[in-house]
Amino acid sequence: MTKRGTSARPRQAPSSRELVSVQVPLPLLERLEGVRQGFFALCVETGRQVLEGMMESDRTAECGPKWCRDPARAAVRAGTTPSEITLGGRRIPIRRPRVRGVADGERALPSFRWAADRDPLDTHTLDAIALGVSTRGYARSLEPLPQELAERSVSRSATSSRFVALSQRKLRECLARPLSELDLRVVLIDGLHFREHCILVALGVSSDGRKHLLGLREGTTENTPVARALLEDLVERGLPADRALLWGVDGAKALRKAVAQVFGPLAVVQRCQVHKLRNVKAHLPIELQRSVHQAMAQAYATPDARLAERQLERLARSLERKHPGAAGSLREGLAETLTLQRLGVRGALYLTLRSTNPIENLNGAVARFTRNVKRWRDGSMILRWVGTAALEAEKHFRRLRGYRDMTSLVAALRQHETQIGLDNKEKAA
């Protein structure tokens, strides 16, 4: 008779992980019949039991098993004490098991330290405000807790105080970030006006086409001293002042003057063509605005900077007699509206940098973030809100449209540096 054997299977080693059993009370199950609050209550109760099991497991690891004498143990159980943990954008009370070291006193349990961390609460608060939730309505934006469970840190005052502390910290981090490693090639500056206050915002573009928030400065208007203070702070933090950069401005003379004072001939300025179109049309009657707009747009679409300048000068001469204000506005800073054509920038990158739209989009994000603020108390409040809004918007920045052509812009800027060097040598000779 043939004997048949079975292959011996290796026995599985018993798992060393401790299991946490969860008990669901019947009254809680009955709540599931009534809306989502019942399900959330079930999740809260289940999570509380799991956390209690984790904390007790940590305490056992520190003190050893219960009811077992061990003269060599390094810590002992010390009962429980009221504490709080973070849950869904709020703080809720729990009983925390205590552990006291024989030699070093009170010890923190890793599971409790993780559950009590305030970072999730801070993140939830910023996310809620970014989505348009007011501090007054923060509590109503959260999932409702069971009635028998108290909650903290959700009132209007608590949410406001938390946001003030968070925004102050974020603003300090923003204004202290080093810029030397970003390889910046383009800087755009614009002002945001809040009644008697003006916040200057600087946005940079690196050689790979990525956008970066560079800095903020508060003042009353877009005046030269405020703009210069902003630029000097950027230089101290690492913005290169020894190479050519492309500067995008909306036409404010104070900004242009500050850039020239700090960076001299290395500043290559591109005036916003959209602002120039708007300013010229403001001096014209309605029946002429369309034809003048088309003529200026045709000149700006011309790749040859000299030909575009001749077209614009011809348009200015035609307007000079009947509409001298429009002609003067067109001639003012005319050459700087054609800087990109002079540098040989083409395609999508030209369409992007010919205006201040990249920083205007940032300004729009700031306006959406701050739309619930009904009263601005002071300049520091404005600066905190604008800085926090800009940093939140920075998380969603995309690369500059046409970034693949940034190499041609960098080459043109280097050629400008060489030309400046040659001019300086000729003057010295």
C-alpha cells in the first residue's frame, strides 16, 4: 500500500501586536437611523476607544503589565487626568493615562502626543478661512458632535486669536525667506490698496518658469521710498543686484524710479501694455477708443521693436492736435512698453510678460481670501491677511505660460549685461 505524506507547513509565529477591541453601545447604534450626525457620533466614539487602547498600550510598554511586581521597572502608573485632543478642527476632552518615571518624573505617551498635536487644528483653520468661512461661522462649518461631548477652540474669539497667531508666524517666515537659491530672472511689482493703506507685492519668476512670492511692504501709496525699502530688503535676502533682471511694472512712476535707483542700468523694465492701452483710451471719446485700441494692439503684436515704435509714434502724431492728452499718455514710457520685442522674446512667453497679469492673478486670489473682512483695524492686520493669502495662493502657483522659452530671455538678459559692460568701459576710456 502506497503511503502518502503531506508537506509540513511552517507554523506562523504569534503576532506580537496588541489588538484593540471596540465596543459600540446600543444607544449609539440607534442614532444611525437618524441622519449623518449618528454616523459621525459612531466614528467619534470608535476613535475615542481606539485612542484609549493605544494610550493604555503605550503605558503598558512604559510600566509593564498590570498587577505584576517588578522592582526594576523604570516607570509607574499614576492614574488619569483631564486633557484635550484635536478632532476635526476642534479640541475635545478625554481622560489621559499618566505615567511617572521613577527617576525623571512625568512622561508623555507617544499616542497622546500625536492625538493632542495642534498642527491639524491650525491647518483646518487656515483651510476653512481660505475657503471663505468667517471666524463667526467656523463652528457651524464643522461636523456636529454628539450632544454629550463638549468642544473647545471653535468660538469666534478662539478662531480669530488662532488665526492671528498663525498669520503672524507665516508673515515672519515669508519676510525672512532667502532668495539667493531661486535663480530669479523676472520680478513683477504691484500694489494692493486698502483705504489709506497700500501693500506692495513682489512676485519673482525663476529661470525654470516657477513663480515665487518674494516680499511685501506696507505704506500709504505706491511711493518711491516704500518701493525702495521693499527692493532693498529683497537684495538683503539674496535678490541679485549684479545681473540684469526683467522688471514688470504697471506704469507707476514711483516704482520705476525705485527700480532705477536700486538696480541702475541692469534693470530692464517692461511697462504693462494692457495698462498703457487703458490709460490712452481714458483720454479719448468712445467713438475713437476702438480704432486706437486696434492700432496699438497691432503695433504691440509686431515682432520688430523699431517698426512698432514708428507705428505708435505715427498714432501719437495723429492724436496730438485734437486729443493731446491721449498723445502724451501714449508717448510717456513708450519705449519701455516694447522692451520684450527689443529683447527678441516671442510666443507665449511674450504674451505672458507683456502685461502684469501674473501678479494681477495673485491679487485676485488675495481679494478672494480677504472677502469676509468687514473692517480693517490697522496696517499690521492688513499685512497679516495679505501675507497669509499670498502664501496660500503660492501653493497653487503653476509655471509661467511659455516657460520653455525662458532660456531665450535669460540669453537676452546676459547680452544686455555684456552691452552695459561695454558701455561702461567706453565711458571710462
